[in-house]
Amino acid sequence: MQTLNALVAITGDRNNMVWKIGLTPAEILLLQGLHGADSVLQIEPSGEVKREPQEEIARLRMEYPLYHERVQNIWRDYPGPAFPVKLEHIGLNPALLKPQEAAKPYTVSAKSA
């Protein structure tokens, strides 16, 4: 399962943002449901984790105990092999992804006087 890093605008407020690391595609769907469709942005892949869909649902239930029903809705909407394990499986607006230019390293050169 792919892991991702992203900024999350709490309740959709762009003045109240937190950086989340190690998110999964299913967790991004959950956060979008909680905070708004465009509340998760600057999404960038960060790695992979070996986790079955059932394990991910159990993890989300533990991580978000007040939202068991919303977590269950992800399982209902993406049953079995349809469960999103990659970012491209959830059909995100490309504007929510981190621009490639921002991810490229940059160099600074200083000229001697």
C-alpha cells in the first residue's frame, strides 16, 4: 500500500493547516470526507507499507475513533480488490498533488566579490 505526505486544511480552513505524514489513499478519502474535498493538498508519495485492506480499515478505526461509520463507508464503497492501495485509485484532482517543481532540489551559488 502506498504511503503519502500531505497538508490538511482542518475543517477546510486554509489558515489552519497541518502536515500529515504516512497517509494512505483510504485515509486521504476519509480526511476529504471530514474536512472537504479540497482540504487535502500538496499530496506527495513517500513510500510503501505492507498492509492488507482489512488491516488498514482496523488502523483507521483506531486512529479516528469518532468516525467508525465514515471508515466503514470507505470499506463499503471500495470492497475487496477495489480498495485503494495507490493514489491513482482514488481519482484525485491533479491540482491537489504537490507540483513537481517544488519537489526538485535547488542549488544556490554565491559569487565571490
